[in-house]
Amino acid sequence: MNLEKYRREIKNRVSVYQALIAVALVFVIIGNVLLKDRGQMVETVRGFATGLFIGIELVCVFQLGKLWKMLKDEEVLKEVYIREHDEREALIQMKSGLHVIPVLSFIILICAILVGFFNDTVFYTLVVVGIGQILIAFALKIYWKNHL
């Protein structure tokens, strides 16, 4: 068990989450300043984008809190290290696609925002697809957790 290497990995994760928070905040500010008075459909897309990026910020802040707690407490760090390197957990994540699906869903939702400025039907379709994909991944995780 190489906890020092794992501690550096956790510090890298902290940096990534901080960068994500900054990028999401920039998008919220730009979206609410530049796209403020652009019509009804743009208002729907702007509201969705604002909610999505605020949600990303909240998730990142929550994850940062967990990571900072891990860095401060050696026992919590050991416990999380063991859980992350557990073969059963790795198999569950692999079978339910937990490494790929969130990235693909995020890309779909960003595409929905971009397309939403041109076509409302495609916007709503992509939002439903992205959210559906996240829900299916969640259901798969629960299924594989109970059946492995």
C-alpha cells in the first residue's frame, strides 16, 4: 500500500475539481451576461445551462470536501484507498460503465446546450437522452452491486 503516491493522486484530484469549479463559474457568468436578452428559447437553454453548471459546481465542492477530509485524516485515507483498489468495486464500475457514461452524458448535455440555440426539439431530445443515460448508469450500478 503506497499511501504517499495515493496522497499525491488525491492532491491532483483536488486541483482538477478546483479547475472545474472555476470553468463552470466562468460559463455561468458568461451565459448570464452575454445571453441575457436573447428570446424565449434562448432563455430556456440559458436556464438549463446555468442549472447544469451550478450542479457541476456543487458536486465538485462536495467532492472537494471529501478529498480534503481524506488528506487530513490518515485512517480515512487508508479506508478510501482500500475501497478504491477493491477488485469487486472495480468490476462493478467496469460492468456498469461508470468511467465512460458520465463523460458521454456530459458531452451530450453540452451538445444540447449548443444546439438549443438553433432547434428546440433537438435540445429537448438531447437533454432527455443525457439524463436517461445517467439514470441507466445508476440503475446498472445498483444492479451489479447487488448481483456480484
